[in-house]
Amino acid sequence: MSDVKRKRSSANFEARLLAESSSLCPLCSKYLLGEKNGRIMKLYKIAHIYPHSPTAEQLTALKNVTKPKEVESFENLITLCSDCHDRQDFHTTAEDYMLLYDLKQKIMNQDKAIDNASKVPLETQIKEVLQKLNAVDVTELLPLSYAPVIVERKINLNNNLLRKKIKDAVVQYFPFVQKLFSELDDIGKHKFDKIANEIKLCFLNMNEQNLSQEDIFNGIVKWLQNKTQKQHNIACEIIVAFFVQNCEVFNEIAE
């Protein structure tokens, strides 16, 4: 058994752990926070990816995995719902460990990518575009008159849901968004070119972390929300889809 003393988590430390998984259990997607009588309830436990005090059974099961330098480090901790935590707490297998380890690495890579992208500036006029997009009557839009072939060339075949989401947004909104950006250019100073370059730079920063296409797409959406005072998620997804079709986001897949 380990003699490492457990650290008491501060509120800020727990908030950081919750934020990295968007307050959802990374294993089963249950909400990690609830509400009762107007008070926020914790529905999670903080799990050690490599056990804090491994049993003899766990030591045997995990003998070939890389043990963290510090079991109480942020890198070895993850928030899970109570059910998932209790299932893996005392009978951790090598498969359990690698699942949580890989999840944590993915989350930290996403956070690093978003943190790097946060340093990319963004023209303030994009907020105007998002606000107009939120207010538009969908029934009045003229859909794209041709198939968005560029999207087909960029999204991996195993990402059917992402491809459909982007294609649907492009077909429905591409002409309207294009018009909004054209109106920005009418004001002068090449606003669209600046925004497009900033979106491209954000993509390149995300892409350096070797994230999946879905994680990159969601990361750029989150970056766009943060840069525009939390504009609506769907409107941000439509803008990022526009730039997939417009060539700033994702590279064409080599045949």
C-alpha cells in the first residue's frame, strides 16, 4: 500500500478538473453537478488514474504500465461520476488504467490546443456576423445551389456525424454567411481576409496537437465562443463549417 498522503483538493483545483471535462463524466457522459433546493450538488468523485494506494491485485495488474511521478498530480486525477469511480476504484485493470490515461491525455491536449489558440486575435466584427446569424429566419434562406464537395474531400470517412453536421450547415447557411462577410468587406480594411487568416491560424494551432477532426472542430468552436463573449454554440458551429468549405479549416485528405 502507498504511504503517499492524500491532498485535500481546493475549490479552484476541483473547478479546473470539472472544466476540463465540461462537467460531464468522460466515461458515461452523466452530469457531474446537480441542483437541489437551489443549491449545487456534487455528483462526482475525483479519481486517481493510477491508484493512490494500490492493492496487491492492482499492483500486479498495473506492473507493466508507466507509473506517474506524483500520484496526486493534476495529470493523474480526473473527475468521474460516483458510479464510474466506484467501479474502477479498487479493481483497476491495465485496460481500465489505459482508458482513463488516454482520456486524460486527450483532454489535456485539447486544453493545450485551446490555450494556444486563445492567443490568436480575432477581429471584433465577427461578433456582428454571429449576432445576425442568430437573428436570421431560416425559412427565408436560400440554400447552397451545389453540393459542398470540398467538405467531402476533407472529412475522414469514419466521421460520418461530423461530415453530416458540416455539410448541413454549409448547404443551409453558406450563401448567407458569405453575404454577411461580403458586407464587412464593403466597410473596407479587408476584414474578411483578417478573420479568415485568424481562423486558419487557430486551426493550425489545434492541428499541431494531433487531435481528431471532431476535437479540432469543437475546439475552434469553443475558441470562437470565448473570443466573442459566449455567442451561441450553433452559430459558432455554422461559422466554423463555413470556413471548412472556404478552405481555412482542415486539409484535403490525400487519396
